[in-house]
Amino acid sequence: MPSLPQEGVIQGPSPLDLNMELPYQSTMKRKVRKKKKKGIITANVAGTKFEIVRLVIDEMGFLKTPDEDETSNLIWCDSAVQQEKIVELQNYQRINHFPGMGEICRKDFLARNMTKMIKSRPLDYTFIPRTWIFPSEYTQFQNYVKELKKKRKQKTFIVKPANGAMGHGISLIRNGDKLPSQDHLIVQEYIEKPFLMEGYKFDLRIYILVTSCDPLKIFLYHDGLVRMGTEKYIPPNESNLTQLYMHLTNYSVNKHNERFERDETENKGSKRSIKWFTEFLQDNQHDVAKFWSDISELVVKTLIVAEPHVLHAYRMCRPGQPPGSESVCFEVLGFDILLDRKLKPWLLEINRAPSFGTDQKIDYDVKRGVLLNALKLLNIRTSDKRRNLAKQKAEAQKRLYGQNSIKRLLPGSSDWEQQRHQLERRKEELKERLAQIRKQISREEHENRHMGNYRRIYPPDDKTLLEKYENLLAVAFQTFLSGRAASFQRELNNPLKKMKEEDILDLLEQCEIDDEKLMGKATRPRGPKPLCSMPESSEVMKKQKYCSSDSSYESSGSSSESDENEEYQNKKGDEEQVPYDLKHSNHCKLVQQSNSMRRSVSCPRSISTHSPPMGDIRPVSAQQVISISRPTSASRSHSLNRASSYMKQLPPGNEANSADSEVSETLRQLKSKEQDEDLTSQTLFVLKDMRIRFPGKSDAESELLIEDIIDNWKYHKTKVASYWLIKLDSVKQRKVLDIVKTSIRTVLPRIWKVADVEEVNLYRIFNRVFNRLLWSHGQGLWNCFCDSGSSWESIFSRSPEMVTPLQLQCCQRLVELCKQCLLVVYKYATDTRGSLSGIGSDWGNSRGDIPDPVMLFWTSDEFCNEIWTSDECSG
């Protein structure tokens, strides 16, 4: 193998690959400003050595700041930045690196993550050569080589350093036995039949722009570099394995060969543009559209693998930033892709700091376009800093004076106040989502106008392709953040994320009607919403002559780049009411029915209109008007998350029937509430009758054992703490509580007579308690022993959902059972392994012994038999 001079793209400038005085510079004169003027976008480029970055900054009209200035609108660094720097950024600033992107930019991390995704979705990830990570997968590699020998096959492998760059340390081998077992290496199957151009092997440098990870947005630049080898390609054999100028396509390797051609024309030389390459494919009757489609799919699937890591790291760095807000990070990535003879793309590696050196004119032309179009897409505005400071000041004043939009619900609040509070929280959630949608629309309009040579590849316009990518994204979150990504999973499954502006407006209108009913106001007729995104709505308004409402949420006008149009406003106005004419309202009825159907299907989280108890009923007007069909409270009284059914439209003369239906509805709710209380009391009776049984001991002996531990708590306290908090990992801790949870899941369906225990509201409350007990690696349950720290009951004080005294007693008994279960498991482990205080060889390996749950738990047989008997009779 020929020796290569040592150089680095990131570590420092090299005279071999970078001329600080560019041979190809823009003819534009660089402006030098001594003073920072108001309204100027500032940029800190102290972290880059590439002159093309500074030229593009000047071309954009940005003002370069001193090196020590950390308040610039734009910060550009060649190397990856520390997470602490991203934490310190203000919301108006932008930096050109995401945290967590190293999960696909280091060769070993990329191989590890891709291997996990291949196990989950093998048919979707076929663009990675088979890879082994040394030393952890050395044995698997040797077994694979032995299998090849048995079949009398021989393959070539390419060996790379795990964290190498620029072709350093790369070699080709055909005998895997000679590889060292302890070195940190990446070994891949070599693609022996690449697509050749003029007899030379080549790869493609594709430039990708990621503007946001929350939500994910990916842009592909429709140009790039074709980097060719400098010796005619011959399939690898024992005689040419060391000829790296033939087998490697890295520019940093081939530029040292005397045969490297530096040509000014785009169709000659060892470095060419992808724009020319696509014309070459077209001239040779290849499918260019499929070529770009395959490249786009490869890029999106690869970044889907990175998204869980990047989003998690970004949220850790920006904890107070709401989802969907402007990202302070962006990144330009360089994908190195090899084409085989069938034009199938294969991913070689990803560079998070691609070189922006401009040794040739083609470098200058391509890289200038990449940077210039990227900065235009970011939409950095002069007013960002001023608006951010004003927002911080307003939030500080709200915290200082306690001006929260929603007041906390006090303990002991009435049902009416609870329902009112739920409505307020729901309206705030819908308004926030509506604001996010409108900001997103504004950003997309800006991107569509300033995309230049970029193309948005995620989210794609094709709905089928988008659904496919979303499924892959869900698999990636489950694969890489399993057990740690509950909030991310809830966000992915949130139905509000897939709703359009008009759907959110419909739900807001539903909240207004529910609120009016609770407040005792007369509901006013409402028609379909006129939206700027629905041009036909103005014509519909003329045909139907509907009555305007007192409160309507109108969409903002066409989005612009001005600051005033970024936030939506709720406009209220009183208009002259027109009597509703049933004979001429066919069109209106049709629109109303379609809106009703859309809301029923697309939004399962309709707001329920719980009727207050008889003592708290507010005066409600009996006046009934025709409006868009609304959900009845009977179908939504149990959960806010269920799909709502809708009332039939009533003629104006049915006020008496309407009043009767409201009274009967209230009676049904009271009856349902009484049934819930009765079933909850039965559950409490069963919970009090449940006992923990020590394996091999009687019931009385088990109770005496628990009492003995409690009586000698000073002796056992440190040992129980060591066993629960240190020796048991999170999986074993959950298994301990699952002993109780499994018994609860067995009993509840028989008491409540439901097929799925998840339908029982009390079980959902129990789940919150179980999660709280496992909080902070089991600290939640340990606090119940020590009467210190945060109590599990605090989850109810911070929740808008009120818990009845009976439900609270059930939770208290549940916690007692969990405490007893831990003590019995601890005693069982002590008797099985010997004294926990002794230091044995198995202390670090056993991780605690947990007995069979069936051996531990029993319940009141008499009561359960009674339940089973009644079930059989009813069946």
C-alpha cells in the first residue's frame, strides 16, 4: 500500500488541499463594516477555515463579528460542537451542527445502528454492505469466513478505522484470518462490480441539508461532485489489492496521484459535477428519475435512523423549547454513495463536516450553491433577536405577576369547575397546535420560494411514501429509545399532529359551544368556517346565508415573512343575524354534515360536555338552534380520548324535547356515576383482601414474616435499600411491581365486567401510580418507606383529573401491596443467596433473585368465586 501524507480536514489547514487565496473567487467586492448597524444579521465564522464560507456570508449581506462574540445570529463551525454550547444559545441564533448526529457520522456508530434497523426492517435497509464491528463482532466475522471456505467461495473485504477519515488506514484483504482481533475496525464486504465511467470507479458526494429535527425536515441538493479513481478499475485480486488509486475514490487519496486530472471543463477530469452525471445517464438511456428517487430514499431512511438520537439530544439541550418551534440547529451533511453496475446506490459513509475546500472551479461552483441556498432556506431575519428578547421579557413578567392563562384547579373543586378547567386546558392545547400549524405553513411557503437547487425529500408530497416513512420512524423510536421514549411515542400518536387548520378550528368551535353550555349561555348558530385556504368558502357563504357566530376563529391571511403575521389572532365580532330558512338550506346541510363526519373520523379527542351534578347545574337556556352536529355527552362522559358521536339536527320547534333530553342525560350520568362508585368500592374490598404469600409458607407465616421485618426495620432498612435501589436494575424492579400488577389485571375485568382492563378508568389511575413508584430508578417506592422526598400522591395534585376518595383509598392499598411485595421478594432473595451483607462472588452477577409471581400472590377466593359464579350465570 502506498504511504499517504497525513492531513486533516478539521484539525488544521494543509497546503496540499487548501489555498487560502482562492484561485476562483467571486468578483464581488467584499464590504468591510467597522460598526455593527441596527438591522444587520451577524455571523461568527471564527470556527471555519474555508474561505468560501466567508464569501457566501458576505454575499448574503451578513456582518462578520469578532471571534469572541457569542451573540451572533449565525455561528459556523467546521467541527462538531459541544452540547453545552447548544444549551447556551438563544432562540434567535443558528448553529450548523445538531447534537447526536454522530450516531450516523462515525463509521462504527453507523454500522451498529444500521444493524439494529436491519433486524427490524430487513427489506427496507438493503443499501448497506454487510458490516462487522471489531473487536465485538470478530467471532461472527471469522464464522462467516469459514462458511465461505466450506462453499469454496472467496470474497474481498475492505477494512477501515472505526473513526477514520479521508481514506487514512483503509486496506483491502481477501484472507480474513490475518485481521487483528483487538483493533477497533470496520470490516465490510467490498462491492466488486461497481458502475464504471470511462473505465474508472467513482463515488458521488451528495449534499443534504437538515433544517429541523422537531419536526424532521430534509432537503437534497440537486448537484454535487463525482469523484473518480485515477487508475483503470480491475476487479480485486491478490496482485492489485494494494493499488488504492484504483479501488478508493476519496479525493484526498487520488489527488496525490500524478494521473489526477484537473480540468476546467465539466465533462473531463477526475472530479465532475452530478449535474453533468445526470445528463450522462440520460444520454445513455438510464432512468434519471429512478436514480434520484433511489438516492432520496436512501438519504431519508438513513436520517430516520438518526432521528431518535438527534431529537433526544436536542430536547435535552433545549428543554424549555416547545415542539414545532424554530430550530436553533441545522446541518449540511455529505453523503458518500457508490453505484453498482445496476445503478443501485450503496451508502459508504456520512460526513458531518464535509470539506468546503475550493481547489478547482467545479468545487467553487457546487459548494457556493450548497451554502448560499442553505442560508436562504434558513430564513434568518433581522428582527429575530428583538422579538426573542421581547418574548423573554413578557414571560418573565407573567411568572412574576402570576399571570397564567389557566388557573390551577384547587382541591375539592366541584364537577362543574373540573369540567370548566378541562375545557380551558383543551382550548389552550388546540390554540397552541393551531399556532404551530400556521407557523409551519408560513415556513413552508418561505421554503417553497427560496428553495433554489434544493428539493424537500422529507416530509414528501406523496402520502403513500410519507406513511411508509412514518412507519419506519415509529420503528426507529421503538428500536433505539425503547423504554425511554414514552413522550416521543405519545407525540407520534397524537391525532392533533395529523390534523389540518380547519379541523383544529372545528374543535375550537366545539369547545366554545361546550363552554357556553357550562356557563349557561344561549348557544348561537354556527356555520362552516371561512378559511383563506378554502377559496370556495366565500361562495358557500353566499349560498347558505348562515347566521354568523359571536366567537369565531379565523385563519390568518396569506403568510408573509413579516413578524406581525407569524402569530395568529382570535377575532370576535358581532354581525347582523339572518333567520335560518329550512327550505333553502340544502347546501348548508350538506356542508354541515360533511364537517360533522370529518370531525368524527379525524379527531377522536373531541371535548366532552359533562353535565354537572344536580347541585351545581347552571341555568341553561332552552333555545335550540340548528348548528353543526355536536357530540352528545352520553357518548363522551367516560373519556376525552374516545371518538365522539354526534347529535341529529333538531328543528327550531323542539325546545321542550331538547330540555327533556338534557334532563334524561343528566340522570343517566348520575346513574353511571353511582355504578362507578359501587364498582370502585368492590375493588377496594378485593384489594384489602389481597395478601402476599411467601413461597412455601402459610398465610399466617407470611404475615408474621412481614411484621418481623417491619418491627426490626432499623436492621433491615439499609439492606432493603441496597437490594432495591442498587442491586436490582430497572427491569427487575419492574418485575417486582408486575407481581402486583398482574394480579390486579386478573381481578379488575371480573369486577367491572369488561373484556379489556384498559377501558377501566381506575386501572389507568393504577398505571400512573405504578409508574410513579418506579420513578428515578425505584426512588418513588422507596420514599413510601422513608416518608421523605416526593410522595406518589403528588401526581394527582398536578393533574387536572380529580380522584375520588374511594379511588384514592384503592391507590393507597395498592401502594401497601407493592411495599409488602418488595419485602417478601427481599426476604426470599436473602434466604436463597444468603446474607446480603456478605460479599460473595455472585453479588455483581446475580442482579437479584425474584420468585415466581404465582407463588407470591393470592386474593380473596370467596369473593372471586362469587364473581366467577355470577359471570357463569349471566353467560
